[in-house]
Amino acid sequence: DQQVKQNSPSLSVQEGRISILNCDYTNSMFDYFLWYKKYPAEGPTFLISISSIKDKNEDGRFTVFLNKSAKHLSLHIVPSQPGDSAVYFCAASGLNSGNTPLVFGKGTRLSVIA
Amino acid sequence: GAGVSQTPSNKVTEKGKYVELRCDPISGHTALYWYRQSLGQGPEFLIYFQGTGAADDSGLPNDRFFAVRPEGSVSTLKIQRTERGDSAVYLCASSSSGTGIGTQYFGPGTRLLVL
């Protein structure tokens, strides 16, 4: 029973265009959400996070949107660059319930084509 | 500053052997997490330390897996009587806060292959 789902295993985008990566969750106790980027043979690198008290958080080219009623979040990358090509993991935790381990989705492989 | 480091980077062992995987967290981080990532999956939680004590070990798959953090810094994940199904990347992460908003920073992982 997957609590965090990334339904698109892969995504291909032209350089300069917008990349949109989606994530759905089922556990209503989750209140903190993160996106990690992973290159081959490296550990996940933190990208951006959002608390459930917000619906949007922006950091440079990266924006995360949270729709609590739909239990859905998305990561927007604009403009996309070839160096953004990696596997992106969505993760969630229930911080306010005292449970801090992260629950991850299976990841989406983003390919940005020059 | 230095990030999370893990040793060895790769470990090949035979079924039934014992292995130890080491994690050095970011200096000053009180919370330390172990995750396991199998091919095509996201990382899955194993155990979480707050200081020296295991605050949550609910993710350990069975009693062959054990982890310690005796001085509240370095942690060792120990796997007894390894099985082929234990083959995976073992990831360690640390955070400056065990509760509340605390981003987890990951090491490069140890790739374990059990033959």
C-alpha cells in the first residue's frame, strides 16, 4: 500500500520549457513534503520543501504547489536545463504527529533534451 | 562544510556472512536515519536515531538487522546472516532537528551485493 505515489516513471522535456512532476499521497497525517533530486551513484539531494500550512513555495527555478484537499503536490521547473536531468523523488512526513521518517515515492526520471 | 559520508561505498559479500555499514552524519546533527533503496524503488525507512537512542526502528525488516549510535554521532548498521534479498543501496541521512521542520541530508549510500 503506497502512501506516496509518483505515477509517471519518466518525463521528457525540451530545454527551456517547463517540467511538471506530480505526486499524490494518501495519508492525511502527512504535513511536510519534500522533493529530492538523485543522480546515478549519488545520494538524494534536497531540492525544495513545503509545509501543509502553505500552498506554494518557490526557490529560483523550482516551485512546489500543494493541494491538500486533493492530496496532490507538484514540482515545476522553469526553464528546464539539461543539468536537471535526474530522478526526482517526492517525500512526505508527519512532523506534527511526531513521526519524522520520510515516506518516498518511486521517483520520476526527468530527461531534459537540448 | 562536510556532508554525510558513508563507508564502504560498495560491499560484495556471500550469503550468510555478516556486514557492517558505517555512516558519519553532518557535524552537530542530532537526528540520523537509515534507509534502503532497491532497484526501481524510492528509499524505504529502516531506523531513526535521536542522539544515541533509536527513536523508531519500525522499518527494520527482521532481527538480522541492527543499528547502533553509541556516542550520538557515527552510526553502524549491522546485518547478520545476509541474504540475496538484502542487496540494495543503504542510505544514511542526518538532520539538525528530530522533530519539527528538519530537512534530511543524505550520504552517497553503500551499495551492498549479496552473492
